[in-house]
Amino acid sequence: MKSTLDVVAIKSDFPIFDVPMRGGKRLVFLDSGATSQKPIQVMDAERNFYSTQNAAVHRGSYYLAEIASEAYEGARESVAKFLQVKSEEIIFTKSATESLNLLAVSFERSSGRLGIKAGDEIVVSELEHHANLLPWQQLAKRTGAVLKWFEMNADGSLDLSRIDEVITSKCKVVAVTHQSNVLGSAPDIAPIIAAAHVVGAIFVLDGCQSVPHQPVDIKGLDIDFLTFSGHKALGPTGIGVLWGRSELLEQMEPFLYGGSMIETVTMTNATWAPSPKRFEAGVPNMAQAVGLAAALDYLSAVGLSNIHSWEMQLTEYALKGLQEIDGVSVVGPQGLANRGGVISFVIDKLHPHDVGQVMDQYGVAVRTGHHCAWPLIRKLGLTGTTRASFYLYNDLADVDVLLESVLGARDYFRKR
Amino acid sequence: MKSTLDVVAIKSDFPIFDVPMRGGKRLVFLDSGATSQKPIQVMDAERNFYSTQNAAVHRGSYYLAEIASEAYEGARESVAKFLQVKSEEIIFTKSATESLNLLAVSFERSSGRLGIKAGDEIVVSELEHHANLLPWQQLAKRTGAVLKWFEMNADGSLDLSRIDEVITSKCKVVAVTHQSNVLGSAPDIAPIIAAAHVVGAIFVLDGCQSVPHQPVDIKGLDIDFLTFSGHKALGPTGIGVLWGRSELLEQMEPFLYGGSMIETVTMTNATWAPSPKRFEAGVPNMAQAVGLAAALDYLSAVGLSNIHSWEMQLTEYALKGLQEIDGVSVVGPQGLANRGGVISFVIDKLHPHDVGQVMDQYGVAVRTGHHCAWPLIRKLGLTGTTRASFYLYNDLADVDVLLESVLGARDYFRKR
Amino acid sequence: MELDSLYQEVILDHYKKPHHKGLPTGEIQVHHVNPNCGDEITLSLAIRDGKVEDLVWDGVGCSISQASASIMSELVSGKSVADAQIALQEFTEMMQSKGKYQGKEEILEDAVALAGVSKFPARVKCALLGWMAFKDAAIQNGAEL
Amino acid sequence: MELDSLYQEVILDHYKKPHHKGLPTGEIQVHHVNPNCGDEITLSLAIRDGKVEDLVWDGVGCSISQASASIMSELVSGKSVADAQIALQEFTEMMQSKGKYQGKEEILEDAVALAGVSKFPARVKCALLGWMAFKDAAIQNGAEL
Ligand SMILES: Cc1ncc(COP(=O)(O)O)c(C=O)c1O
Ligand SMILES: Cc1ncc(COP(=O)(O)O)c(C=O)c1O
């Protein structure tokens, strides 16, 4: 198997891999599904902002404020270029979680096509991360709207057999993930998007697990909103992106109120600036925006297609290895079709916490538990899984240690 | 005049002061009221987190996740120590703006003493930054509550003569700033806090302009909530702090819904984790929390009292200089009583934008306009002011350049 | 001094004695604001026989925003909508050039004096305020811009 | 191996054959969850003559949370509330010691085997789950803890 990318060179950009783990073991980081590691380029971009450009954007007419504004708006343009959308359609949030809450609350406050009221229907799926379930579930509770969902099949795909019952003419919003953060399965969203648009509903795509890992064609998908988190895409913590069609953003009420998002203000009244400013109240997360732009530049330089195909090679190798170990069951899709580089598995009847603990002794960082997708885990009749997720800095040796540690975990408890 | 602190040493910690401004001029940064500059210690703390500790907190049982959690929770403890409150009372937000919106929305969703409903009264003041006006103004509009406010006197103090009419038994929340970001005036909040508590209302203090600049005694003030922004306190962008009494936080509904803030989740229902987790949905701004802790350590090492008295010396010197220039009027408090290191002024009938533009040629970074406090500016019968704000890295030479540039601005337009 | 390229004499002249400034009386009045600095402008006009007429504006703001509105109103008043559009486009291009494009004097007349503004990104919005109000008002009066 | 200090034999024994595990039948049932990993416990007990009695728990979770609940129920059952409280305090102190405090065996009995857990911060909550449920249930049954 040959890598489509130079993993050795890539790894050397990430200082964390020099840090010894418990017992001096080298770090085998297989938890990029939770958060990614950061290359020096991203740290340098932030430091450079603080050292040479830092001032409050959009608020001063002095030189440094001009430079800061250019850096921040330049970051917006970078993100727009990365997603191949218009720059004014990019809103910086603090995380995908904030983006999705922003949408739910803004819809609650808006009227017309985007407004949510009693009797309206909101559709999600059983695959969703809590961040793409709870804002909608609670919005439904607050407004009297009805929350509906697509059920999940055992292979991690969605049951679309009753799509016309799930998405009806009462439906206002459909919010679905591009890829499950637990199983790695990529649901067949095309028919869902089409069905949503037939009834005039808005389609929101949770791109947290796809945007950092593969080319995502927003126009081709014909979606209305997309979000992802910077920290899962080599970027800093504390920054998320919300993309939306400008004609929709212009109709939406604000989420956070404060400085820089207004047009005029009196004690009793206020009007709002156009988007994206309308949705960016306060002094923004400037350094993080600049850091995220550097992260996306890094990803683009390596190439999203290269990253994706390399992750799929790692996934193939890991899947095969795991499936050959007696006592190990891969949960979700067993093959390479309709999936990304995230694998969940269980060992014997062991609790994932115990499994992860033994794997940790090998320097392996995997996530254990319900992965913030508790309904999905319950649907599978489990209390949790152990999850390995890959990124551009992982190599085949990492998978070898993964397999060794899985065997180790199994045997540690079998023997005792 | 002798400095209570070693400004030369301090300045050398801030790389931005090596950056040449327009025309090669040195940076005279007098816009810390908008955002502060960052010392290398803060940049190093963030880089160190990303290079040696980065993993998703609270979500993994592996070594790196443990270290990351310790770093993040350690930052919470640092902030708590800085404010002399309990660690579990510290909530990390992205900014003061988010903190204040969090409170307003949480009160909208909560019931009992904290719940806001039609007919309830909410009290602010004419001094408020948009971030402490609009969330309450819009909350009132959404719920049918009544927004009331303390009027401002010409010297930037609040008119408390009718305090009993402003704060009545219908009052649920009083939200007031500790110091005006426009005029530097520090309103007399003690009687307001007392009046709020007599009627059982919650008192929220906007500490954006005080916490970074002077010791703030939360217990002594007897307030219920406090917020400030990291970026104004030498910290990174993208982090804010909300402190609240734990018995109140425990009664409050969440603001953002998502991962890590839950207790249990099904497709139709959810229950919430205790505070502070309840209010920190998603992978948090970990690096920024760590960076903020380093910033507060820096401030503590210099000493908040030293910083405050130095700023007051700079203010005295600047006030005197400005007041001596023909054509210049200082707006707000004319003396040193009840104020901080923020000075607003106007020159002749010049528009502040034009003034700031000339001052920029001297390397002076001041803010011009309404400073996100438009009602205050209107109340003064102005369209804007020019504002100079001081911090620990400013020195008397900075004030000299300020005065020189003010003269320059006046004469540039007088001559033509 | 770089500043003098920003504050050219014609700009200060227009600032001190603005043209076409008064109480807008037209039926359609547009109100534009620059929320960053609080500059405001109200403007009305009429379009008769394809020509821009009765342009009157009022406002508060910095020398750049006020002078630019004055120069704009002088320039487009009496012009055909088509010519006004050409001027608007030329001006916008100049403003977005970051100091690189000086603008054609035969199109922009006095407005070329504002070329220096484009080197100061924070001021570009000031210079554009009046022009955007004009554009908006013209469209609301049925012009196709 | 560091791991063996975590997974001591008595822990795995309790995990495989948990004590006092069954369907809680008391009137007051407490339900505690560790939201990070989804571990759950339901517990009921009675307090008679100042003694902890009828303690029964059910739950799902990792070996540490299940074993700790089992060891705890064995330890406090039949004890006076005062003694149970002493054990609870001793155990909590040990758990928060980051591996530095081994706990007194005369108070904690089998529970000292859990000392190693305190070196693994992410597992401390697992070990405490049953104990916190016990504390809650005791308080709800009128004990002063
Ligand atoms: C008094 C006051 N309150 C609130 C804010 C809002 O802070 P931020 O923009 O960091 O959210 C500011 C600063 O902009 C301020 O000066
Ligand atoms: C599919 C999915 N959606 C949403 C989120 C929430 O992202 P964040 O925690 O960065 O806000 C995550 C990750 O935690 C995720 O994997």
C-alpha cells in the first residue's frame, strides 16, 4: 500500500507527536473525530496575528485596526474559497455547536419561510451528534413544533423507506449529518435534500466529520446551510464556521446581540447590519479565524482528495485487521462503501472504558462511550463503543499499534 | 511622577510594539478599551497547549485527554482564584457579549425567581455598551417585559434620584456597567445593587472595563453575575468569562445545547449536567482558556492595584494636557474621581473620524465614533468622540505623543 | 504628507460648503447609515425624462462622507441615469483600488480628489455612503442600476 | 504494569460477581449517571435504627464503576450511618489524591483496592458513581451526611 501523501513530512509539522505518553510510549492519536492536532503553521499564524496585527476589527480607523480587519476579512475569504462560496456567506462562530444553536434560535425569532411555529415539523436523524439533535429538539419544545427523525439501520445508514411520511408539507427544517461521528457511516443525503426542497423546507448539513476530511461540493449538494468546527480541521479551538445562502441569511433574525452587528440603536429599538456582521456580535475571535484560514490552507496544500483516499486506505487496513480478531465486532458499516475514516467497535462484552484504558497503555488515544450521540448508541443496544478515527497524520504503523492494543485489551481481561 | 510598575520591562513582553506604524512611526496604542495587546507569555501558553496537551477535554480516558482536561480545568481554577470565587462558578464563554446573551436567553427559558415574563421589569442604564443593552432590550421585546433605565448625567454618572421609581417590586434583573467604555466614568453601583436586592432582583455587572484594570471585589460588591472579555485583559480573542452565584446557576436553563452539557439524552428528551458544564456545550475553547489563565497570571504578577494606580497617573497627566489645549473638550468626568483610564474628547467641531485620521499619522491608535454605546453618545448631543484608553504598557511618553497628535489634528484642520 | 492626499483642498471646500445639502423633500427618502462610525445621510431625488433631478441630501458625518456626498450630488444632478451609473461604477472601482486607481477625471470631475481615500480602508465606507444612498434612491425611483 | 494497580484482582472479582446487585425495591430510588461515558446506577436503601439496610443497586458501566458500587454496598450495608459517612469521606479523599493516598484499610476494607484509580483522573468519576448514589439515597432517607 502506498500513501498518496507524505505522512512523515506531515507528522513533523505537528509538535505533539514528540510528546511521550504514559510509560514513554509514542502517541498514536486516533481521536481526530473529537479534535484534531495542530500544525506549527496554525500556531504561527495566530502568533503572527497577535504579534503584528492585533487590534479590534471594524472599529478603528487607525493603521493597526486596518491591518487587523484585513487579516480577519482575509480569513473569511480563505474559508469562502475553501468552501467555494461567497465570502459574505461565511459567518464565524465559536464552534459547530454554536452554529447549530444560532440557526435554531434565529429560526425561532424569524418569520416567514424560516420562522418556526407550533405545528411546524423539524426533521433530524438518529445518527445525529447531540449538537445537531438538542438545539432542534429544544426548539420544538419551546415552539410547539414537532420533531421527527429518520431511523437508523444496523449498518449505520438511514432508513429512507418512509421518506414521504417523515418529510411532509409541514416540514420547515431538515438537519442531518454528512457523516456519523460514531460509526463513520455517510447517510444517503441526496434524496433527503431533494425531499426537503420539494416541500420548501430548509436543509442544514452538519459537516463536522466531512468538511475536514474530503472535498465537499456545497453547490452540487444543493444545501442551504453547512457548519463545521475549526478544531477538527487542524484549526484553533474556539472557532466554527456557518455557511448559509445569502438570501436566507438576509431574512434571519440575529442570535447574539451586541456591538458591531447593528445598524442603529436607541434605548428602545435597534436595527441590524447585513449578514455576516449581523451574526458576529462583539469583538470577534480574530486570531482563531486567522488560524483557521492557515489550517484550511494547509489542508488544501495537501489536497482534500489525497487526504480522503489516504484515510480510506487506513480504514481498509484497520477494518480488515479488526474483523480478523476473535471477539472484536466492528459496529456500523463493515466495508468501505458510504463511510469515512471513523471506526467503532466492541470487544467481547467488555465496557469500552476498560478497553480504552488498556489501549492507552500502548500510547493509543481512542474515544470510548456514547460519543455525544446517545440515541444512536441506544438504538444499537449498546452502552458505548470504542472509536478510532483517522486523519492525514496517521500512518499504517499507527493502525498496527491500534490492532496490537485491541488484542492486548482483549487478552488482558480474558486472562483474568 | 514615578511609575508604580516597570513599564519598560512590561512593554518588552509585547512584540507588537516593535511593529512600525504608517510612516515608520512607533505604535502608541491607546485603544485597550477596545482590545488589549498580548504578551508573549499568553502566546506561549496557547502554543504550549497545542504542542503538548491538545485533546478533547472530558471526553477521553486516554493520557492526552487527561492532560488537556487538567489544563482546561486548571485554567478555570486560575480564573476563580483571580476573581476570588469558587471554581465551579466560572463559565467560559466566547466573549462578554456571549455571556450577557447567555444570561438574557437563559432567564427567558427559566422559571421562578430567574424567569422573565410579560410585565416583569428589566433595568439597565444609559451608560451601557450595546452588549449590555441589546440582549435585555430584545429580551423585553420577546417576552413583554418592560425595559427601564437609569439616565446619565453630563459628567458620566448615573442619575439615581428616582431610584425607587426605576427599581420597583416588578424588577427581576438589573444589569449595569462597572465603568463606561466611552467616558471612563464609574457609576455609583452600590445603591443600585442594594435597591435591586431589596426587591429580590438579580444584579448583573458588566466588568469588561474594570476587571482587567483594577481589583474587583465580587463578594464585597454583593453582586449576582459578572462578566468580562479575555481579549481586553491581555488574553486571547475568543474567550469570555461569566461568573455567577452557584445557587443561581443551578436554577438556570441552558443557553447552547450540544455535547458535554447533558446528563441523559433521548430523541425526545434531555436533562442537563450541573453548572458549569451545563453552559459549556461542545468542545470548549480550551487553548483560549489556558491563554486567559496566563494573562491573568501576568496581571496578578504586576498587581492589579499597581496597574490601576499607574493608569490613574497616566489619566491625570493626559486629562491635564487635554484640558489645556484650546479647542479640546474632555467629555464626561473632568477629574480623577469615579473614573478609570479611559478619556473621551472632542476637538473644535471636528468629526472624530477626521481627528483620529490625523492622530494615526503620529502612530497613535485611538478609537473614534460611538464606541458601541450609541444612546450615550446621543444623550450627550454628539455624533461621536475620540477616545484614548490606557493600560499597563502605556507610559508618559505615550501621553506626550497623544497630546502632540491632538494639537496636530486641531491645527491641520484649523489651518486649511 | 500622506494626509494631504486624503484631505485634498476640494474635499475640505465641499465639506465646509456642501452642495445640494438641505431638507430632502422628495416622496421617496432613503436613509443610509455607516454603523461603524454613526455617519448618516438622508437623500431624495426625482428621475424625469431619464435624468437625475431635485437631488437633495442631509446628513452628519466626517469630512470625507460629507464632501463625497456633496461632490456626488454635484456630479450626477442633471445627468442621465446612464451617465450617473457610469460615474457610480467608476467611483466604486476607484474606491476599491487600495490607492492603485486614480479614476478618470472626465467621468468623475471633482470626485477624483477622493482617490486618496482608497488607501485608507476604514474611510472607504465614508466616501461611499452618499453614493450608495444615491444608488438606492435612484433604484427606488425606478432607475435600473 | 501500571494497569495492574488499576485492575486489581478484587476489583475484577467484584465486577464479575457484584454484591447487592439486583432490582432496587425501596420506595426512594436514586438514579445517577456519568454523562461522559453513559454509566448508570439505580440504588435504594433503608435506614433503620441509624443503620444502612436493604441496600440494592442495579446499573451498567465499566468494571471500575460496577466493582466500586459492589464494594461500597458490601462495606456500608449494616453499618451505622456515622460509620458509613466516615468510609465515604475516606474513599472520596483517596479518590482525589491523584495516587498519593492509599486509604486506611481498617475503614475501607476491599475498597483500598481502588486506590490505583485515583491515578487516572478520567476514571475517578466511575469509581465514585455508586458512592454518590449511596450518599444521595441516604440523605433522601433522612440521614444527615
Ligand atoms: C463595557 C463593555 N461591555 C461589553 C463589551 C463587549 O465585549 P466583547 O466585544 O469582548 O464581547 C465591551 C467591549 O467591547 C465593553 O467595553
Ligand atoms: C457530527 C458532529 N456534529 C457536531 C459536533 C460538535 O462540534 P463542536 O463540539 O466542535 O461544537 C461534533 C463534534 O463534537 C460532531 O462530530
